[in-house]
Amino acid sequence: MGNTLGRMFKVTTWGESHGDAIGVVVDGCPPLLEITEAEIQYDLDRRRPGQSEISTQRKEGDKAEILSGVFDGKTLGTPILIGVWNEDARSKDYEHMRDIFRPSHADFTYQAKYGIRNWKGGGRSSARETIGRVAAGAIAKKFLAQELGVEIIAYVKQVWRLVADIDPETISVADVESNIVRCPDPDMAERMINRIKEARKDGDSLGGVVEAVARNVPSGLGEPVFEKLDADLASALLSIPACKGFEVGSGFGGLIMTGYEHNDSFYSEKGRIRTRTNRSGGIQGGISNGESVIVRAAFKPPATIMKEQETVNSEGRAVTIKGRGRHDPCVLPRAVPIVEGMIALVLVDHVLRQRGHTGSV
Amino acid sequence: MGNTLGRMFKVTTWGESHGDAIGVVVDGCPPLLEITEAEIQYDLDRRRPGQSEISTQRKEGDKAEILSGVFDGKTLGTPILIGVWNEDARSKDYEHMRDIFRPSHADFTYQAKYGIRNWKGGGRSSARETIGRVAAGAIAKKFLAQELGVEIIAYVKQVWRLVADIDPETISVADVESNIVRCPDPDMAERMINRIKEARKDGDSLGGVVEAVARNVPSGLGEPVFEKLDADLASALLSIPACKGFEVGSGFGGLIMTGYEHNDSFYSEKGRIRTRTNRSGGIQGGISNGESVIVRAAFKPPATIMKEQETVNSEGRAVTIKGRGRHDPCVLPRAVPIVEGMIALVLVDHVLRQRGHTGSV
Amino acid sequence: MGNTLGRMFKVTTWGESHGDAIGVVVDGCPPLLEITEAEIQYDLDRRRPGQSEISTQRKEGDKAEILSGVFDGKTLGTPILIGVWNEDARSKDYEHMRDIFRPSHADFTYQAKYGIRNWKGGGRSSARETIGRVAAGAIAKKFLAQELGVEIIAYVKQVWRLVADIDPETISVADVESNIVRCPDPDMAERMINRIKEARKDGDSLGGVVEAVARNVPSGLGEPVFEKLDADLASALLSIPACKGFEVGSGFGGLIMTGYEHNDSFYSEKGRIRTRTNRSGGIQGGISNGESVIVRAAFKPPATIMKEQETVNSEGRAVTIKGRGRHDPCVLPRAVPIVEGMIALVLVDHVLRQRGHTGSV
Amino acid sequence: MGNTLGRMFKVTTWGESHGDAIGVVVDGCPPLLEITEAEIQYDLDRRRPGQSEISTQRKEGDKAEILSGVFDGKTLGTPILIGVWNEDARSKDYEHMRDIFRPSHADFTYQAKYGIRNWKGGGRSSARETIGRVAAGAIAKKFLAQELGVEIIAYVKQVWRLVADIDPETISVADVESNIVRCPDPDMAERMINRIKEARKDGDSLGGVVEAVARNVPSGLGEPVFEKLDADLASALLSIPACKGFEVGSGFGGLIMTGYEHNDSFYSEKGRIRTRTNRSGGIQGGISNGESVIVRAAFKPPATIMKEQETVNSEGRAVTIKGRGRHDPCVLPRAVPIVEGMIALVLVDHVLRQRGHTGSV
């Protein structure tokens, strides 16, 4: 259970890290949307291992194949199956930890939950699972951009203690893609890259923050009680491996303000009601207000490190372990397209609901 | 849509702030659970307005009536309807803002979404909606405590810049209830109370952080991909009015650590596998690991203040507005039972799922 | 669980036959629909006990009260709570069967499922539960009629061996309401009424068939695989107490035809594609084709009879039982508004989905 | 939408008749169930085209490949992806009907719903879609048999006017598989086979009834209001292509009885409460009572025939059409494993729910 996201645009991912294949079924994509494997591949390539010197060196082409739901280049309205064949799975890298619970990984909790786990490469808990999300997210992004002009851009805001200075209202995709750490603050980007290289040399790892902005989001999206737009975004981002925190708008930082300082005043601009500040992050009472939606996700430092650590094996006996597979010293750059995809999936679902209930968006 | 939480223990709230009544339907509560109106009332009283000098003075008894689903003091397994009659609704306090969009409230977004809104007391967007959640949460807490010994305690961790020093592993309900701000750090509690009184005198408002711990949570709860235990908790807490941020375990604060510093080492204690530190907040790979589940929610300063603010009316014309209803200068103390209830609702749902899939919890 | 119907127009019923109240929450009704308690009452009165000499004599006003979700006569888009207070609950009529499992009732299966049951008046298994469905169905019918001109008419097609001759394409509500058995074939109606009176005198009961037609249903409603329009209708009608069979279009009767005889030829009429015959019952491949949707539901003879029957008590000891409460010798006439309501609930849900996915209906 | 069945054991099918592949994702299968591709293949072979002289001659191996969710021969508890590669898709057989709406097929309704359709071999509306259901159903059957001893047997009860005489309580799988029409009444089976051959010679087609029995179903399965066991079975069977009717227990045939004649008396047998007759079909008030669950599904004669028929093309112009692909003159024998699979999917879902809510089944 729990492998499906969405009510109207339903995304179900499947597959394990070292299984035959990994992918996604998208059920509920509107018909007649033009989509190509190349458009999906663009985002998969941004998520792909081995794309730069600061990411894992696992060699996976991660080539998306659409096996159903698209006909003559257009969506049919019926389920879209996208699969990627696993190629460079070195299961022997994992043989030595077959019976060992890696610290801060999901080995122990999977065993506790299911009484069985695919110990090769983390199995289902591997971040390879996000391939399906990114593929589905690419379709969602296409729909949102084409139908509503929505633009979603994520970027690395913080690595370890290094915090970039970025204006979400003006940043572009080109800015983000201008460096391998995907931080559109060039000076800080360089410092981040150096810090990540240093961590790799140490056999250690680093966390950080991905920030994202969604522009031109129509007002009125989100349910007012349990499926608030920000609640759904929180859930979507927390569902990404290693995410430990979420903020919308002012988030935790807004707590030092009083209500008078924090409130976003309304004003009228060319017949459209807007707010002068955007501490709400584009969402009020769980519903989008037409301003840019701004969210942040905290990613912990990856659990896999090349240093020796204490842990236990499946019989509870104390052992030590040291990472041997190919891993990322910092997942942040590769998390950028995942965050964008998850935001797109949440938004498209609420667009379809709102259109259903009110006849227009 | 979006008024239902849960898949197995389904909670649907209904009602507007100044309507006839407000309440909840719980569908999926296991049969044969002993529950009384008094047990539900205990938590409603902790959420109730007018309970102390630092909360709103609206006078509502908030007396829960169980209208279905309980027979001879036990749950039937069929829907439990709990209602509270609204008593002290002073709709005239709101007459002057009938056509005005209050800053950082949901007036504008409801209008944008639905083309209509109940302007009396915020209607459905009022925090009175949480009555139903607290009532349902009380039932969930009872089930969890009785069946599994789970104990859920929330408390005020921060008000404005004032941060308390609290050990989640040892705190008790009595500690929390020992003062009106529900902060179990007596010195900081006093400073918080004074700061809130000051804000009220200023006609201003303050935000803060509620932290919560759930002890004795069995390992194995939570789905590994989209309905991760922490993702569901994030969604549940973000669904509470005014919540703008969520953390589990180390959260944003953990980002200054490296992986080596951050990882929770496993060890064996009397045959049970445990972690030496709990930066994971009791959840690894989206699944509980048997350690205490620890989460935090950021609540912005309430939007309603007694100061004059700039805004627009429904025609987009600039106007000023000043709060007149009875409101909380700081929602944190009353948010405590709401946070506990939401956590209980998430946990009970995952307990029932896990029991269904594996036959045991 | 299982007390909610629909994905976009979600209807949750609650309440037991002899509890305080009984009713429904509707979540997902589009905003700005004008609806009055009187419009809901019209259908509740058609379902009400004591409405004629051939129905049960339980005296219930069944007055619907809308407690939330409607403001100034219009729906808000948020949950609509409708309740009816139980008045004439004579629980003492049931005292003698407190520990007895009535044949072909749900006493035994509720006990087997939950380990507890409200034995008064059948509790949750009573047909009083359908009050909530009829109330919600009245709202759905209003929406469908107003937005799309859909007209749903059900009527009694068969009682016992007595089968009426009715043309679903031309029948009117007035025809149906012209007699107390709600069979728009006057001669057969009289025979049915006499047969029902006879059954009552015998202390026995009769079953039959309700047929229904939905006209002006737009083409394109229904999902092509699991939530086919006819599959959802089947589920909806089978969910009515005492229903044991379902047919769409030619149903079981079509089996004596060959494919050549059975196929509905397409032709073009004023630019609209139509079928010359309607053996499909307006649904092809699970999706409406624009012709009238025609379905039938078989209702078994009511289990409660005034004759002595053999059964067992909760310890498994053989006992005899004889009905004492006030019951219907034939539920068909009162089932008519229930069938209409259920069809409306299914249709409105598919309308909202289709509008969401394609932007128009 | 609408490609997923179940709440706890969630089955999503994907793929089109002449696409690259077709299959299913099963999410929610309990972990540690032993399952092999061979076990799945057994039922796929019973559904496969070309299996006998009375079925379509399309040559498809229909070889199931498990691509995820099974490890060392056991289910992981995570999504199981099963795919079948389409091999013998002769799309050119369909070229001539690219713009033509075949009578009583789903060509027109798909076009009306989506504005696009895969016209090759019926695309998504083809009965090839049921491959995924049969594969998932095989897993469900294994679980039910192993955990609870449930045995599900379907068989052909009627073809055209030819009705077999079969005792559901004593029939065995071997009886069913003893002839190619899967009717365990040998004399009638022979007449059915001859009648089907005659229909094929005529270029015509025949419908009929599949009956099914599920034995050893535990009591207590099914929800009492909207997700009644029989309502879910009705929906599941109506979701099979060409199904036009459903009955449980006495069904439409029971209407000629009075309540006194129809009621199933309870008695006690070795400490177990049973019914002397089984007109309820094993379900009372929507919940299983421990007797055999008995249902019937009516399948219309297949729409594809080799005779010339009148219809229209996509511009509404009158044309004639004559089938050219390879089709079944009677789908009944191949529907048998589909019916068994659908029943298994419904039962397993209710078993997991019931176990979740009550801790035992």
C-alpha cells in the first residue's frame, strides 16, 4: 500500500533498485496531451546517477519507455505505463550487508514491517524509486505549463551551513542549470561544490535545503480542510527519501514576527487582487491565492557513508559496517527534478479536482 | 472535497463556525472500544475557547453529543457521529467585514475557489472546524493507549523568540497541563505568558512551535513510498489552521551535521533493536522504528489582530480593517490537543492497515 | 468502513434505526447550487414509512434538517450535514429478539463481523439508513436536472409474479405517482396492490423489480475498466437493502439473442449519433452513449414476516420467532425514490470526474 | 481513472490490445506469500486465446513476467508488476474500421469520452485488458486458499437458451476443466459446444451465464452499507467486458417466492450456526454468513460478428461493416478464469480490511 499519489491524476510507482525494471503507472492524465519520451527523458537525465563529479557513479542510462497510454504522440486518457530497465546493478556490493541493518537506512524498518526485504541496493527504499515520480512529474509539468502557464522551478538553497541568496520571483531554469550543484547563486554554488567534494574525500555526506517556486498558479486550488494545498505539498515532499522537514512561505522563520508584521496586505493591481508581501507562500487557508507558491524541503545528510559505523545484524549482534556501493555525498542536486515533479503532481491533481467541482480553473 | 482523513479510520468533519452545529463522522473505528462522551469532552475542554486569560473569550460549552455508532458504551464498528451545537456565535461582530477580505485569512481564497463563502466568523475556515478532529482524535488516542500502550503528548516548545528546553522522552501530561500556556518548562512558560499578554494589550498576535512525542509506537507503521508515516504526519499537521512548517526528528536543524554525525547507530537492548540517538525522530524510510516519534509544527501568528490594516473589499477597492471578534493572541496552547489528536488519527490509521496486511501489529 | 459512496461527490451515511438521529454528510457538492429543505423533503416523503396502506405503519415525520454546508439557500462547496431525528422508535418491539438471529436478516452477520450489534430495530442494517441516501440523492438529482437536464425516473416493474408493461422512454413521474404501488401500468398496479394486501393479511411478504430510466445522460460518463458506469450502478443498487440482482439494458433476457440480433446499430439523427435499438441500456464499454440509461434491480421478499419461523439464538439454541415490529409486506413502492437517489449519486460523481478530466461534459 | 480495484489489495491494470505490452500492478499484497510465474500462468492459459476450437485463433503466448515485488519466490509487500508482451497483434485487420464505430462496441463511447482512441484491436476496451486481472486474481486465489482454505470455482451455467444443471456445493475444478466449454454438465456441455460451432459457422455469436461458488468464505466479510460484499461482487463482475447482469443467491428467480418461502432458517451444526437453505447466496445484509457465496453473471453475445451490419463512421455517415479480426463466437469459456479472479480480488480485499479492523478473520 501507499505507492499511489493523487485522486484524479493517480501515480503509482513500482520496482526495486536491483530488480529487472522500475517505473510508474499514471492513471487519470487528461486525454489529448502531446507527450514524448524525450520530454520525460529530460527530467530523468537531471535525476540520473553519474551526471556529474559530485553525484554517484552508478552507470544507468535510465531510458524511459512508454508501454501504454500514448497513441500517435498523444495521451489516450487511459493508464500510461513508463518503465526503465535497471542495467548497472552491482548486487555484490551489497552482499556483505545482507544481514546487517545499515544505520539510518530503512533496512531495519522494512524487516520490521514486512518480515522480508530485498537487501540488494536498498530494494524498494532506494532513491531509484523516484524515477517513476520524475517521469510522471514530467507529464504533469507539461500539462500545467501548456494549459495554465504554470512554471515550477526548484533549486538548491542550502548545503550544510552554506545558504544561498536567491530571489524565487526572478530565478530561471537556466540559472539553476548553470552549475552542477543546481544553486543559482554562483558564488555560493562554488563553495557548495567544494564542500561536497571535501565530504566525498572524507567518505562523509551532507544535507541541505531545496527551495521551489511555482509561478502562475491559479487561485482556488486546494481543499480547505484535510487536503489543503500546503498539506498535500508537505506530504509529497516528505515522501522523498531523506526529507525531514517542510516549510511553506515564511515557515519556521516567520515565528519571530508578530501578526501585524507577518500579515500579507491585499491590494488591487489591474483588476487582480494581490498581496504586497508573500509570507503566506501563495497559500491561504490551504487554498492558492494566485501569488507564487514557495516551499522548502530539508534533506538530511545521506545515511550511506564510507566511514566505519557501529550497528547490529539481523540477530541483534553488534557489528561494524562501511559503505561500499556507489553513492551520493549530497543528494541535493539530484533532488531538484524530484521536488519539481512532486509539486507538479500535487498541482495537477488539484487542478483536475477544481475543474470537476466548479467547471473551470 | 478534502474533508476526510484516513483510509481505515476515516474522519470527516463538517460544520461552519456560526452555523447550527459542528462535528465529525468517524467511519472505521474498530468495534467494542469503550468510549464515553466524558473522555471526548476532556480533550474538547483543552481546545475550548475561554479556557484561560490568554485565549479568546468566546463562550462555548462545546459539549459533545454522540448521536450514532456507540451502544451500551461501546463502539459498534459503524459510523460515529459527534456533534457540538454552536451557542455564542456573534455574527454581528462580522457584519462589517462581510465584503472585505481580511489579510492572511481565507476569505479571499474561499471566494476565489467557490464563488461564495459563509462570511460569519470565517465559516468553514474557522479553527472551530477542529472540534471534530479533537473529538475523533480522543477516540483514536483511547484505542492506541488501550491496545498498544501508545502515549501521545504535545506541548508548546516555542512562542515568538522564546524557546523552551524540554526532554520529550521524560515529559508528562501533568507537566504540560501545569500552566495555561502548556509549556512544560516553568520558567519559559511564565515568560511566554507574559509575552502573550503583552501582545494582546498591543492588539497583536504571536506564533510559535508545538512539539509532540508519541511513545511506545510499534515498529513497522507507515508505508514506504507515498504514505510514509512522516509524510502523513506532515500532511496532518499542515492541515491545522495557521501551520506553516513541519519537522520530524532533527528536521531543519540536522542540516549542519554530516552523515557521520547524523546517523543513528543501532544497538541491541534486551533483545530489542534500538538506536543510540534519535535524529530520525522514530521514523526511518517512512516507517516507525520503535523509538519515540518526535515532530514539530510551526504556527504563524494569528491573522486576526486588533490593529488597523490595509486590504481590499470584494470589488477590489482599498479599505482598512480592524478586528472586532473575540480571538486568540496566540493559538499555541489551544493547538496542543489538536496536534495530539491529528497524530493519533494518523497512527491509528496505520495500525489498522498494518494489522490488515500482516495480521499483527 | 464502507459508509461512503463516490469519489468527487462523496456521500457518507450515519445512524441506527433506533438511535437519536440518522443522516448523511455530502462532501464535494459543487458550490452555488440552490437547494431547500423542501426539495429534500419531497423525496424523503416518498420514502417515508406510513405513507400508504401498503407500507409499514411506523410514524416518522422524517423531517430533514440541514445543519451545515448551505448558506443563503445555496451550497457552499463544503460538507452538507443533513439529519433526521428518530421519533417513533418502539425498541420494546425488539426486546424479545435481542439474543435471536432473525432468518435472512443481518443480525447474525453483524454479530459475526463486529462481535456487537445494536439489536433495536436492526440498528445500522435497518432500511432507515437509506434516509441519508435519499436526502443526498435529492441534491444530486437537482444538480443533474439543472445543469444537464438529466431526468431520472424509477418505478415498480414487477411484484411477485406480476410483471407490468411499461415503456421507459415515455413514462412520466406523474404516471408513477398516480398510484400507491408506484407502478405506471394502472391495471397491473391494482393487481399488485391487491396481492400485497393479501400478503399482509397472511403475515407474509413479497419481492419484485424496480426499473429505472435516466434520460438525457450525456455521452462519455463512466470509466472504461473498473468504475464502469454500469458497474457503479450495479454496486449502488446492490447496496440497497434486500437487492439481490441487477441488470442493465437487455440483462439476463438478452441471452436468448445472437450477436446479430442483439447489436445496437448506429445511425445519425440531426448530427447526433444514436442507436436504433437500446439493448445496451445506454452504456457501451462501461461508458454512456447518450441513449437512455435503463437498469433493473431485484428486491427479495422482506425477511420480516408475521409467521412463526425456526431459527437459533446467540448461543446456537433452536428457537422460534415471529415478527412483532411494524414492517412492509413489500418494500418496492418505498424503494423507488431510493433507486432514483442511488442512480443520481452515481451519475453526478461521473459528471464531476469527466468535467475534471476533460474540462467539459 | 477507474483502472484500480480494491482498497487494501489494490489492483491497477494497464495496456492496450495492440500496444507493446499489457499488465497489472498489485499494491497491498501481504508479504511472504509464495508465488511463482507458473501459478499465474495456469490461469492466464485458461484465459488465453487460441486454447480451443471454440475460441479466437489469435496466437498469444500470454507469458507473464514478474518485474517487481517478488524476491526469492516470496512477495515483498511492495508493488508487484506483472507484464505480458503482445505478440500477434494484426493491426491491419482493424485498418478498415479506423474511422468506423462498430455496433455495440466501445469505439463510439471512447471517442465521446476522450476525443481520441486507439482503434487497433479495440485498444483499452479489448478483453485483453483482463490479462492483468487474471494475473492479479491468481495471486489473490493463492492467498485465500492458503490462509483461509477458500476455494473459488466458476463455470458456464448457460449458453444462449441452453441451461445446465449443476450443484455448486459439490462441483470440482476437474469437472469444470473436463470439457472446452467449461460446463460441468457433460450432456449440456456437448450441446453448448455444438451450438457455438454453429454460431461460428453463421458468423454470429452467443451469450450466456457464468455461475461461481466460493466455499469456506469466513463469516463477517463485507461492509454493511455501500461496500457490501455482494455490491462489490456486482461491481467486479459488471466490470468484465460484455457483462450485463448480476445475481447473488436467488437473484431474479427468487421473486416468485414469498418471504416465508424465501427466508433461510438458521440451525446449529457442531457449534457452528448455519442456514438450511442458501437463497441468500452466502451474504446477508452485505456480509458473508459462512455459507457458500454463489453469484451469476450474464454475458451478452459478443458484438463482433462476421455478418454485415449497419453503422456510421466518425463523421456520422452511414456505412456497413463486417468483422475481420479473430474473435470468439462465445466468450463464456474464457470468462471463467476472469470471473474467478474478480471474485478472489473482492474477497481478499475484504479479508484484509476485516483483519485490520478486528485483528482476526
